[in-house]
Amino acid sequence: MLKTAVIGVGYLGRFHAQKYAELVESELIGVVDVDTKQGQKVADEIEVPYFDDFHKVLDLVDAVSIVVPTVHHFKTAKAFMEKGVHVLMEKPFAAKIEEAEELEQLSRVNNLCLQIGHLERFNPVFTEFNELIDRPKFIENIRIAPFPKRGTDV
């Protein structure tokens, strides 16, 4: 059983925590967030401990989801990977290409899984499109919802 934690439990991180809490293969040891109110709220919802600093769980986990603002992805992921912890990270991967390359190298050197979240691949609409369309020649995507502020840090 993997000991897991979620680093950053805002809008998307909350979903990660809920999924880890439900997985039979996962023992969610807690959630981490610098926002005490949000972190404690999610921890209470899924009945796990709350931590205010990711350093407090570095030695407690086998795998983490990192769902913090992109500008913090590199330092957070690097700290866990240097401890031998597998990482699932939300997009965008990194704020700079050099950071992405260093994390990719760390994953290879330490034989760690470094996965970037691509949740939409499992969206039922996307799955249906894949089954109906063999070789599309043109795809147009129109965003009808406002652009979320949480995606504007890089």
C-alpha cells in the first residue's frame, strides 16, 4: 500500500485528496496547504491529518500529488524526489523549461514516476470522441467558460 499525501488542496487538490482517500492501494496520510482554513476544511471532510508545510510529510510518504501554484512546482517536486518519493503533478509542469528538464532528470536518476496530470483524457466526452473519430482532420475547441484565475500564475 502506498502512503500518499496531497500538497495543495485548493480547487483541484481537493479532488486529488478525495480520490486518494478512496483508493484501496493508497493510505492518505494527510493533506498539506499553506491556507490553514482550506487545508483543515479538506482534512476534516476526508478525515485525515492536516499539515501546514510540505516538509512535515517528506519522510512519511511514498507518493504525492503536487497541486500548488506552478511557480512552486519545482521546489516542491524536487524536495520530494530527492527523498525518493513518486510525484503526480498538475499542469503546467513547470514555470521554466530548465526546471522541467531537471525534474525529468531527477526522475530518471532516482527511478521515480513523475506523472503530469491530464485528467481530461478520462473525460467521458473525450473517450467517446476517441471511439467515434478514427483520424480527425480538424478539431475546433471553443472555451465558453471564463478563464480560471488559478491558471494565470505562469
